[in-house]
Amino acid sequence: MTVVHPITRAWITTGGTGAQNYDEFADDAEITAIVEANPHSALAIEMPHRAPESLGRSFADALPAAAARLAEAKADGSYTPAEQVVVLYRISSPVEEPAYGLWAMVDTDQISTSADEPGLVIRNEDVFVEKVRERVALAEAVGHLLSPVLLLQTGSGARLHAALATATEAAGAPAATDVDQVGRTHAIWLLGPGPAQEELLALAGGGELVVADGNHRSLAAQTGGLTRFLAVVTTPASVAIQPYNRLVAELTVGPDELPDRLRAAGATVDELDDPVTVPAPGEPVRIRTGGRTYAVGLPAGPGTAVENLDHALVERVLLREVLGLDPGDKRITYVGGDYPASWLVGEVDAGRAELAVLIAPVTVDDFVAVNLARQKMPRKSTWFTPKARGGLVLAELPG
């Protein structure tokens, strides 16, 4: 019996509603600009307090506006309904191999967060509780799930990849397409009940599923009491992991004092003259502050290999010990791989931030191995690309 199921009642975009996921932005002003340029974007529903007409309101106060926007989008034909469907998904670009996925619903009770907790869906990172609360409140207010959890099929991934490639090739013209901010084309096809749907559902649920993107959304499904959550089941061959860096708006020590504080905490600190780049796996963390760049080798502790990954050491040594900052502090921005090293450096050199922290990306193989061992990745350590586009396929919640 598979843990992956058709969407009982889906709403499929007819165009113009696709959006980056709400957590892909380093600057909230970008969200407002996107919504202003494209009022039909689902981003206005997912982040209603960032819509131009709602600026100044809290997230909770803007939820009625989110519900009204979704109702209007359904009424004006921006979405069309479908029942008992899965949705084939292909992401393509001229410079990358196609990525494939399957939009479907997954059993919430299968989520496992530790070695002693049974379940085929492995959630792997710590989360920010306030973000989870917002996702729960949004689902309750609008009665739909708008963004999927991205799941890696680690058991039958190769067979699922081949089956999805074959199915999309034979499916004819897509039901809808959408072009994202970097020029990738996201295409979807509906697949109703029948042997083809059953085969894909069996492959999608044919092994352990690892949460690659959407840790907060998966926990929100649990917290909100949902029996199933919206997901895109994809394959290891369809994804890559880009850097996930940090930007600190305000330091608690002076830029000139920071290197000495790091050395006192056991780090090696060497000033660099080269242009700032994201380090390769195995290389020291790079920081930019006060017009200078340093390579910082953070000291490993007595914990597990996962607890001594660079992202964990940045949180434990640099943020907590040296700067005295909680990881959820509003002065810290978690900056995904869509933003290059030059952007982070520019924010610091222009005075809009005081510290940029550049960290080597985790490999897909290491990520899968950590999760299959039921160990937990450091917070905000994996920026998967390409990301599933929000607002293309919605799942209406029961009742």
C-alpha cells in the first residue's frame, strides 16, 4: 500500500499564478515588488502581509485578504478544478538536464524525525516555530495548500525518473507552463485514475522519502492535524544542492574585533586578498566584514559528524558563541543559492549588512546518507534546485 495518493480535489493553474516559494527571498521588498508586478501570483496569498495594499499589517491580520484573493482567483478562472488526479511535472532549461516530479498527496503520519520514530517520510532539519505557525494559520484561513513539500524518492528514484520522463514525453501539450525568475520552464500535465496513475504512485511511494524542501510545511501539516500534505515527489537525478549562506545585519562586536573573537573560540582565521567566492566542499568558511575577507576554519566539537558540518559550526561557534545571537534572531538572514557571493559581498560593502558568511554546499549523496541514517541536518543547510514552483497545483482541504 503506497503512502502517496491522488489529490482528491485539485485546482490547476490556467496561467499567471506561479510563484517562487515564500521562503526563497533574502529581502521582503522583493515579494512586494513581484506581487505588484503580477497581482495574480500565488505569492500574494502565501505572504499576504507583503502585498502592496497590506503593508504594515501583521501576517494574521492579512489572512482575510489572502482568503479573498484565492476565492477571486478561483472565480475568475485563474484555476480550474480536477478530481482524483496526480500531476506530472517537468522543469527544463537550455543549460540543464530536465528535472521531473509528481504532484500528489502524502500521508502525514509517515513523517519521521528520528531513528526511533517509524515512517517513510524523513524530515531532516530543525525549523523556526513561528514560520510553522504561519503556515498552519494560512491553511486554516484559505482551506487549501498552495506550495508543495519537495520529497526525494531514495528507493525507486531511478525507475521513477525514467517513468516520469516517458510519461511527460507521451502526454502531449501541457495543461499549463510557467517560467521562473531564472528562465526555467515549469510544465504540468494532469493524470487521472487508471493503471498509469497507479504505477507512478507505486514508484513515488516505493522507498524512503526525504524532505528536500518544505520542512516547515511538513511540520505545519502535522501541527494543523492534516492527514495528508501536498508534495512533489522527485528524484535524486533531478536536483542539485546550492550554497546556503548567511547575512548578519548588525554585529554585536566590531568588525576589527571579530577575527580575534573567532581565534579565541578556537578558529583559524586568515585574511584573503582574492575575490570573495563560495568555498568548495572541504574548504574553510569565508566571511566578509569591515571591507575585509577571511577564511575561517571553525573548530569541531565532540559531537557527531552531522553536528560538525560547517552549517552547524557556523550556528554554534560564530552565531551563538562569538556573536551571542540565536539562530532565529531577526538580524540574521538565510540566503539561498539563487543569490551569488557577489550579492552578499555587495550588501556588506554597501553598509546594508555588517557580515556575510559563505559556506560550502552539502552534496546530494551526503544529504541522502545523513537522512537515511535518521540524523538531522543543521538548520537551513540545503538549498535544492530547481525548486518546485508554488501556485501551479493547489490541494483543497476537506471540509
